[in-house]
Amino acid sequence: MAHAYIGDKDAYLKRLRRIEGQIRGLQRMVEQEEYCIDILTQVSAATKALQSVALGLLDEHLAHCVVDAAREGGPEAQTKVREASEAIARLVRS
């Protein structure tokens, strides 16, 4: 079974590579003892970028994995809904 995000895999990888670059930039900022507020601003930007990826993956999961499992019914449907609820709870806490 292919995962829901496979159709957008290249876009997700591109975004994650961009975030990786942001994180490396943060490391450089700390190494170079940049101003705290500037570092915090960049941390916020990286956090928002990761949240955006997470929300995209969650949307794909709900639209495909959960919907498909709900159509089939049974324990798999309950499992997928529970997984989605737990993932949402983790995102809300972060």
C-alpha cells in the first residue's frame, strides 16, 4: 500500500531540505554568537515550516488513509481514526 503523500513526495523532500538548511543556518548563528532575538526569529520560522509539513501530511493522511479505512470499516477504521486523533493531539501540544 502506497502512503498518501507519495504523490507529493518530491515537494515534501524539497521543503524538508529547505528546513534542513534553516537549521544549519541556526547552528551558524549560534556559533557566531548572533543576537538572541535574531536566532529566536529564525527558530520560529523553522518551527512554522515544520508545522506546515506536518499539517500537509496530516491532511493527506485524513483524506486518503483514514477515508479509505472508514470505507472498509472494521477495526482498521478505528485504528486509523485513533492514530489521526493522537497525531492531532501531538501537533496541538507542540
